[in-house]
Amino acid sequence: MPITVPPPPMRTNAPIPTWFGVGGGADLLARPESLDQLCACLESDRRAKVLGDGANLLVADAGVRGMVVSLDHECFSAWHQTAQSPTHVTIRAGAGVRLPRLITETVRAGLGGLEGLAGVPASVGGAVMMNAGGAMGQTGDAVSAVGVLTRDGAAHTLLRNTIAFEYRRTTLFADPRRPAPAPELGPPVVLWAEFKLKKTDAGTLRQRLKRVMAAKAATQPMGERSAGCAFKNPVLRADLPGMGVAGSTLSAGMLIDRAGCKGLRVGGAEVSARHANFVTAQPGALAADVIELLRQVRQRVDGAFGVRLEPEVVIWGDAL
Ligand SMILES: Cc1cc2nc3c(=O)[nH]c(=O)nc-3n(C[C@H](O)[C@H](O)[C@H](O)COP(=O)(O)OP(=O)(O)OC[C@H]3O[C@@H](n4cnc5c(N)ncnc54)[C@H](O)[C@@H]3O)c2cc1C
């Protein structure tokens, strides 16, 4: 007898919670409560978009057609130890685990490797997909394996050496001998990640964590609505006199600042005076304001330096 899976809780025309706090809703917002329900979601909409903590997302005012799947149910939000050696402990964390909480708990337990990601709002799934991080390290540095569900509903375990963690993106199924099934339908869904963490004195980790948080608080508008850095740091295609040689990476924030964009506004969207690569949404802002401001910033930087910035923020329902 076929086993029937109860349908996941599903809302129609539902707001999509993001850190920007602007934009429209989803035709359908599903919150599966089991792996079977997640598979059923993908079966009904193979192109469903996956929502993490919404910290790197900008949703257009018209919203998203089709289904958005949120993995914040507790069945995707647990973690446990999977291996231990005299020097390391490996933990497996579900995609829905909030990264800041995982960092706090692992630091408390004297396990080092994630503290450099302090202050990065993310779910584990979103942090893996974006390879979130910065000067103090990136998510991929600590990952030893990732569990994924491909769009055809098959679960796979990908070992670290088969995954390409790049600058603010991750290519799952990077191994050409094992191409991703149905990539045209979208990237696989991250179900969990394993982190190999080093046994370290908890006091030392706490100090590191404090230093990272202090550096972020001093340079970023952390209390305001944004999606973190709006643009990726560009690699120069040609020498830019006084700024860098071909092949070097420049700070997008520095370019935006030097192009005179700090404080630039469109409607309720503003280029932060604190960090030029942060666009913030003030009360009443529309997603259209943010998108238009991003376009203007890109145009000004291109005009001033001939450098084309690529968005780091993921935009649903529109494009730059
Ligand atoms: C104040 C602030 C500071 C920030 N600082 C940093 C920083 O220092 N460094 C940095 O790298 N980023 C930073 N960010 C951006 C953001 O924190 C990261 O990009 C983070 O990885 C986003 O994770 P998320 O769970 O919120 O993903 P979401 O924003 O929900 O989604 C981002 C992308 O990942 C996909 N995704 C999410 N979960 C899954 C999953 N389980 N399976 C498959 N795909 C999935 C989504 O479909 C989407 O394409 C900052 C953002 C804010 C608001």
C-alpha cells in the first residue's frame, strides 16, 4: 500500500521574511516538517526556491511566482556529534540551524573553526550555499561534508573534496564525473553540513569571537535593514592606475565610496554612510527603491572606474 505523506503547512500569498524587510510575498510558502514533506514540495514544484534566514535576499515588490520552501522547522534545525579524534570533533548541523547560535554553542564547547563567522546572520544551508564569510574565514573552511537533496528528490552526501567553495558561492557537484541531476531546475537543496572543529580553549575562542564582533560593529551598520554587502569585490580585468593591477581584487566598498555614492538615496533606500557596500532600507522603502539604487551605484562605479560590479545579494523576482 502506498504511504501517503501529509501535506506540509502551506500558506498562499505569504510574506517572505528577509533581513531587508521589503518586497512582495510568495504564491505559496511551504514549511515542510519532514524530509518526506520536503520531497513532496519538490515534486509539486521542481523549481521551488529555498529560503534560509533571508539575510542575503532581496525580493521584488511583485513577489515570487511558485513555491518558496522554508527549512526552519525543528526537523531541519538540530545538530549532533558524528565523529571525534584526540584533536577534532565533527558535528552535523541541519540546514535550518541558525549560524550565530551554532557559533555560540561551539565556542562554549571549546570547538574552534566557526568563530570567524561571528556576526554573519545565516542558516547553515544559506551559509554553505553562499560560502559566507570574510577576512576571518569562510564557511567552506570548516566543512567536511554536505548532505543535499537534488531536484529529482534523491539525497546525496558530498565530501569536501568534491565541493568547490568559491568567493561567495558554492558549486555543489563540482566533480565532473558526478554531474548534478537536473541542474536546469535549480541548485540542490542543502539538508545538512558537517563541520570538523578543532578542540581549542574556550576562553581563547571567546576572545577571537569578541574581536570579530567588535570589528564588524565598528565598520558595518549591523542594526539596520540590509542584506550585508550588496556587491562582490571585483577582480580587475585591466590595470587601474593608482588602484591596482590586472588580476587583483579591489574592495567594492572602496570603489563605491570613491565614486561618491555614500549617502546616495532612492526613495527609502540608502547607501550606508558607515559602509559604502551596504544598502539599507529605511521605513517605507520599496524593493524597487533598493533595486534602482543598486543600478545607480553600479552605473556610477562603472562610469568612474570602468569596473562592473556584480551583486552579492540574491534577487528574487527581478534582476539588476
Ligand atoms: C547585517 C548583515 C551582515 C552580513 N555580513 C556578512 C558577512 O560578513 N559575510 C557574508 O558572506 N555574508 C554576510 N551577510 C549576508 C548573509 O548573512 C549571508 O549571505 C548568509 O550566508 C545568508 O544565509 P541565509 O540563510 O540567510 O540565506 P538566504 O538569504 O535565505 O538565501 C541566500 C541564498 O541561499 C539559498 N539557500 C538558502 N538556504 C538554502 C538551502 N538549505 N539549500 C539550498 N539553497 C539555500 C537561497 O535560495 C538563496 O539563493 C550579511 C547580511 C546581513 C544582513
